[in-house]
Amino acid sequence: MRGYEVKEKRTTKIDIAQKLNLSIATVDRVFNNRGSVSPRTRELVLEAARELNYIPNKNAKYLSKKVRCNIGISYLLPEWFGSQVERGIQQAYEEFRDFGMQLIISKDALDEKEQIRKIREMLPEIDALAVAPWEPGTEFSDFINSLIDSGIPVVTFNNDMPLSRRLMYVGSDYVVAGRCAGQLMDAFLEHRGEAGIVIRSEHLTNMGQRVAGFRNYLSENSGIRAQGPFKVHGNMESVAEQVKEILVRYPQMRGIFVASDNLVRVADALKALGEEEKVSLVGYDLNEEHAELLREGRVRSVICQEPYRQGYEPVKVLFDYLMEGRLPVQNEIITKMEIVMRENLEGYYKEMKGDV
Amino acid sequence: MRGYEVKEKRTTKIDIAQKLNLSIATVDRVFNNRGSVSPRTRELVLEAARELNYIPNKNAKYLSKKVRCNIGISYLLPEWFGSQVERGIQQAYEEFRDFGMQLIISKDALDEKEQIRKIREMLPEIDALAVAPWEPGTEFSDFINSLIDSGIPVVTFNNDMPLSRRLMYVGSDYVVAGRCAGQLMDAFLEHRGEAGIVIRSEHLTNMGQRVAGFRNYLSENSGIRAQGPFKVHGNMESVAEQVKEILVRYPQMRGIFVASDNLVRVADALKALGEEEKVSLVGYDLNEEHAELLREGRVRSVICQEPYRQGYEPVKVLFDYLMEGRLPVQNEIITKMEIVMRENLEGYYKEMKGDV
DNA sequence: CTGAAAGCGCTTACAG
DNA sequence: CTGAAAGCGCTTACAG
């Protein structure tokens, strides 16, 4: 690739075989550790390979290989997020299908129980599993370990399962995601005043981590007092009512951090209350509605976490593991925190829509 | 890929040929428009392909194809930026080399004249060119057009050549990059006061666009008065002197937008002047020094523009064009504006270092 | 421990 | 307009 020295034909196993007066099968053996080769021959082959700068041809390899690899994928995510993850999966599929990869996708489970049942169903068909668990609980952790024990490597994404022996996790660090929101809020509120934290009714580990990160950042770096977390849920009217109560109780409040997926309703509530100008909103993720809120200046910033890559990487990692026996270098890929504001929205919006 | 319908072997050209009692050569002809095929046969083949859901196998295709494709790449960029671009190039190379792609890279030119000369040198060897021009001038534009006329498709990256008939541009929109910096500055300075703009001595189109974007954003959205642009250059002492003059002249100044690549020196100047706390810095791009400045809180934010992708995409686009005859859907890929602050630095830092 | 041969799914002359 | 055959660089039984 370097400089101008080009044009020479690539070295093949055949070249090495000819040079050493060996059969190509023997050469293949030393590279793939199948069958046995005398130490002397082995040495010669490796040396010749080094000398001729041999790089195996993946095309030929996978074309001739008989083994296929079937990867199961299971997740339950809101549609607008899931569809972005899916584009990453699709990309990986197109990249690897000619190499013998097949995908079995299950995404329509309603709860953890059903997710487990669906994964069990696909078990006879798959050699590996990529899964976005609902919550990092013990039961699901045990389930994952049982899969691993039965020889199915597992990669988690979007939501980790740290107690399990998963091969890898691909997704956000939710504490950092919270700190990030804290830093933005700090800038928007000019280091002072009060900021409220909004969560949803059920407890979710993710959300708890976001809240903790947010609070920590502010207490370490800012004069802003964080209030809450407030559980805000229900329909439009009920959200408006709850937001109103919060603002009445904390008249100094000039920012709201929405750690849940309720950003749109909170924004609408502020509008209904005529408090839009006064209160800065920070939340997560991009969809059609969030984009509109950013454009209108009704949300100051939203933090995204590479949804596309959360689909692509697990498939890639599992493929490499199954087909090449390659262990991932680290045991997690933490996605970047993408700070999206009005002026840099359009690039992320395009990506979200899939017209890159 | 969808659902559970898996396991069936992929349809091949052989399957289609057998089903229709044709030779595989004929089937191949209809897919690749080589040689002539009777309209009737053509119809039958296409119908069968649709019915059997035929997808050609890229592996087999490129393994048997005789044509190679040699892509020339020419850029002159600061090392720390260039090395990130290069990782994208490397990635594309690894993805496509088995498909018959070779790269000829030239990156050591000192000026435009030399860059043109070096490209001329590699001309006999290449089928396409990806180039990051120094400045979007007319002369270089004519040069690019002459290449295109002689049958060499050209993709520009990092720096566009809008007057030329290049196939595509991959890189930043510098006006938007300026607006983005304006929005950040507006938040950091709480919508008021003065912000200075720092550029370097020579006029560069890029930098002019950044400055214009910055000013426009502020005048449309903020109470901040933009001052400058000030030409700041030379060694450490001279930069410190110039920065000092600016601050003396504009005592209200609480932010500096560095549109040039002088961020480190300006930051050091502020430190030497004891004005670090008072003045918020915003600049571009990530390298080891910028990362350190962000960690220390001496720079508030830096805007990056997907350097990795600026290397990857041009190679991919040219490969698809040469080997598949595929025209790009749009004629530009505008990279995203990545807002990097202290709390979300580490993800970008890792990417910059290449240990993803 | 080593080799000869078939085959993966396609393209490419060559022949008709 | 169509077909038979060799070949791309590897893997995979099978044989020795």
C-alpha cells in the first residue's frame, strides 16, 4: 500500500508451495494449524511467507470454506432507536453474508421472559448470540452463562450484563452519559441556579446511572443544585401537571434533564405552561420529534450514542470470533457520546434517516 | 436476514442456469451486460433470479475477475490529522485489497505545484484519484478537470474543489463548522460580551468560511459581539504578545475562537497572561495536545470532523465506481460536526489513538 | 507427516 | 446468440 511499489502480483499459498517444492495442502496446514507438519517444514513455510510478504486471500478462503456461521440477534428497543441499530446490523450482514454468515433476528418480545423464550427457540439454529437485555438482572445473567456453557458465545449491546461471562459489551457508559448531560447543563445555566432531573416510574439501572453521573458532575464542577429525580409519566395532561408542580415548588429551576424517554412530553408541557424560554432542556437520542425540538430551539441538546455501531460491532465481533477464532482485544466497546445541538444537528439527522 | 427463514443455501448463477437449461455463461451475460442475449432469454433469467432471490457472490466475483483497480491518493495535511485520515484509508484497503484494489499514496508534497507534479508522476499507474487539495483555486480545478477528461475519476476530500467536475467531495462544510463554534461560544459566554476570532496570516478559503459562519451565527442568535479576525502567528513569544494586545484593546473579551491551527499557542499565551479563567477557548480537531487542554479545562470545546471517514469514504466510492460502475447517490458526503468537551472526550480520544 | 484432486461461485477467452 | 472449459486462491476430505 505504501509508496509506489505496486503492480506486483500478490503472493499466494501456491507461490510458497512451489518455492519450497511442497504441496499447497501442507502450506495450508501450517497457517491453519490443521493436521501436523514437521517442525522443519513449518519453519521453512513461515520463513518463506515472511520473505514473500504473504497475506491470505479472504475471498478465496471463505468461498471454499464449508463452515457457515449463524448469528442470532435479540433486542427489544423502541422502534426509532431499533431501526438505527438495525441499519448497523444490515451493514454487517451485507459485508459478511458472502463469507457464509447468516442472521436470525428476534425483536418482537414484550418482556424479559418472552425474550428468553424466543432466544431458546432459535438456539438450535445459531452458533452465537448478540443480545440487548432489558435489564442487567441476575436471572438473565444466569441465562447468558448457561448459553456460554453450552458453547454459544454471547455479546451484549445497548445494555450490558456485567455479571455474566459475555465475550463483549457494545454500548454506552451510562454514568458518563449522565456526566456529559451535566456538563452541558452547567454551560447552559451559566454555572448557577437549579436543574431538575426527570425519570420514569419504573426503576431502570441505566437511568439510575445517568442520574448519578449528572449529579456527580454538577456537585464536582458547578454551583448548580440538582433537584429530584422526579418520576414523570402518564399522558400529556398528567405530565404537564407534574412538570407544573415541580416548577412551582422550585421557582429557581432553569433547566430540566430528562433521563427517561419522555423528552417530547416534557417539552410540550413547558410550552403549555409558557415556560419554554426560561427552562433549558437536555435529553438523549435522536428521532424525528427530537430533531424538530432541536430545530425549534425548544431542546438545547441531546446526547446520542452511536446506535448504528451498536448494531454493527456485535455482529462483526461474533463473526471474527467464530470464523477466525479471534478474541476481541478489549471486552467492551464504549460508544462515543455525541453531543447534538441545533447547529450540528443536520449531519446526525441524515445519519439517523439512513441517507448518509 | 429477516425472521427465521434461514439455512437454505443461497441461489447461485448455476442454479438459475440449471433451472432454465442454459449455460452459466449466458446467465452471467444478462447480469453483467456483456455479449448479447436474446430478449426472451434475458427475461427468463431475470424472472428466475427474482423468483429465487438471487444475490451475486462478491467473493467469487472478485476472485475470478481479472481487472484490478489502482487508486491514487494525494494529500498534504498536518501529521496528527493525516494519520487519522490514513487509518480510514488503511481500513478501506484491508476491506478491498482482496477484491483487487491497490493504493498508491503520495503525501509528502510541500505545496500545490509539487502536489500536481507528484500526481502527474503516478498517473500511469492509477485508474482513479482521491485528493485533498491545498486550496480550491482555479489552477488546481483545471488540473482535476484535465484528469477527468483523460478518464480518471476524481474524488476530493477534506478540501473541496467545487469548480471542478469531481465525482464527489468528502469532508467538512466549513461554514457550518463556524456556526457550530458560534453556538458553543454563545452558550459558554452566556449570550453576552465579546468574542475574538483568531486566524493565521495567509488567507485560506476554509478559514474564511469558518469565520463567516461564526459571525453569522452570533449576529443572528446572540448578543455577543465578534471582534477580529486577528492574524496571530509566529513563535510562542510573538503569539503571547499578539494575544495580549487583543485583550488590552478589548477588555470585555471573554472568549476566543481559534479558526486556525494555533489553538495550543493561544492557550499557552492565555496561561502566561493569567487570563485562562476569564477567557473561554473554542477550536478545531483533536490531537494529543488538544486532548490535554480539554482535560485541564483550558479549552472548553473542540469541533472534529470525522477524519477517519475522510480517508475511508473516498476510497470506497472510487472502488464502487471503478469496479461496479456505481455512481454515488449524492455528490458530497458532509462529515458530521463532532462536539468534543471534557466529559465526552475519552471516546473521541480513543478513536483518535486508533484503539477502538 | 505429506500430496493429489475436487470444489466454492464466479469471469473470461475461445469456439461455434 | 450460446456453451464448454479453464482458472481465481483457498479448503476439504481422501489416500498414502
